[in-house]
Amino acid sequence: MRYTVRRIGLTSVARLGCLLSGLAAFPPAVCVAGFTVAALQRIHAALQQIEPLTLTLLGQELVRIDLLDALRLQPVVGRIAELAQAPFLTLRSLTLILVLTGAVLATLSAVLIAAAYNLFARAGWGLAVELSERRPNRSK
């Protein structure tokens, strides 16, 4: 018997795609979030070492230059400090964001591919499947 798959249900593709892509996105999301937390902690440590520059002449302070203020980076430094000082919360939040983003993008891709298949199948270029009857094994 020969059959042709004429249509793939988009809701079933979306449901299955969301579940499977969420599971598939979890390990890389944890790795990326872990590396991001480690990088944030190193950046925070490096920013903590930046001290204002002072120019003195004969014991008199002429100019004091705070590089972070001059570059208007104080809000960024504060946010990085918040993220670096709560690594578990940052890791968990980044992992959740990355898993959701990956699941949504992969699900949208799967739905678009299924919709494209449905258009091709409607034109008669659907997937042909040949089925045969299975005979019971009576060797017991």
C-alpha cells in the first residue's frame, strides 16, 4: 500500500517542537549562562581595581580624573556588581531566558517548515510512504 502525507498538523508540530526544543536547549543554555556568570564576575573584579587618576605637582593635587565617571559607566558598573554578587540567581535567570528563547525560535522554525511542507504537499509533492502488512511471527 502506498500513501502520501498530504498535511502535517501545525498545532501538533508546535506542541511537540516546544517540548523537544526546550529539552534540547537546556544543556547549552546552562553552559552559556555559566560562562556568562564567570565572565561577569571577572569583569566585576577588573572594574573594582580601576581607581581614579590624580595628578599632583609638588604635593598639590591638580586634577582628579575618575575614568568610570568620565565615561559614564557608573550605572553599568552597578548593574554588573548586582549580577556578579548574586551568581546563582543570575545563572538561573539567564538559563531560563536562553531556554525560552531557544524553544520559541526552534518551535517557530519547525512550524514554518511544516507550513512549507503543507504547501508543497498541496501541490502534489508530498512525502510518499509505502506500507506493508505485518505478518505475526508464529515461531513460538
